Amino acid sequence: MSLKPISAVNSMSYEDFISIFGNVIEHCSLCAAAVWRDRPFSDVNSLHKSFCQFADQLPIGGKEGILRLHPDLAGRLAMSGGLTNESTKEQQSAGLNTLTDQEKQNMHDLNQQYKQKFGFPFVICARENKKEAILTGLERRLNNSGETEAVTGVEEVKKICRLRLLDIVDSSSKL
Ligand SMILES: NC(=O)N[C@H]1NC(=O)NC1=O
């Protein structure tokens, strides 16, 4: 798919905008639907900033809600081929499709402990980490408070969002 210039983004109807950007925050087309009102965007950074601002102004329950829309890393959905295309690519880039049986078990146990403690899944930008860093990060972050983890998780969602936007919009194009 060819990258879109920002002018094409700015002239999209909200229906097209939601259909194209509806998964830059996983399963949260509400975010794209809200961000459309901020156009015109001067470039991909300003588009990303709007998504970040929307996520940042949510109360803690809304931030947790965004995290709950994310699939577990190397979880049941990943094993059954039920992930979104974006998530499949991201999990593969971290090497999560090549875990040993021991690593799979570790990841599963830590994910379960994390969800049990916080009530939402562990989220990390898989394209910026390899499987070893993901496993150690998961272990380390289990010690944090729920509030810290909601904020940390949303910071990771913003990184994921930025990389997904760069797969859609030409970063050299300006208004
Ligand atoms: N749980 C979790 O972090 N999931 C995500 N991370 C990422 O990079 N893509 C995802 O779907």
C-alpha cells in the first residue's frame, strides 16, 4: 500500500478516516473518530500528537479500557491466528512467534500474574523490543502500582500508534 500524503488525510471524510486509522490504537476506532475533529494536521507528527492527547486526557478508567482492547503477547489469540494484521506483524518482529516451549510457558504465567494483579493486560511496543526484553520488562513491571502501569501501558500504546501511523502516512509530507 502506498503511503498517503497529509493532504489526502486532511481531505478524508470521517467514514474513510475511521476505516483507515481505526486500528492505529488497537480495536479503538473511537480514538480515530474523536481525533478527526483536529484536522487539518500539518504532518504525521501532528496527527500522532492528536491521538496522544486523546489518550492522555482520558480518566484512569478510560486508559485501562484502551489497554484491555489489546491482545496478550504470544497469547491464545496469537496461537490461533486471531490477531489483527498489525498485531501479528508486531509480535513476529519481536520474535514472539519463535518462543521455545519454556519461554511460552514463562510468558503465559507472567501475563496471567499481570492481569490478575492489574485487571488489564501487559502492553509493550513489540516492534521496539525483542522477546528477551519483553520477558524481563514484564517481570519488572509486575512490581509497579496499578496507576503507574496504566500510564506506562498507555505510553507504549502511543509508541505502537506512531509506528502504525508511519505505515500509513508519508512522513515527509507537510501541509
Ligand atoms: N499486549 C501487547 O503489548 N500487545 C501489543 N503490542 C504490540 O506491539 N502490538 C500489540 O498488539
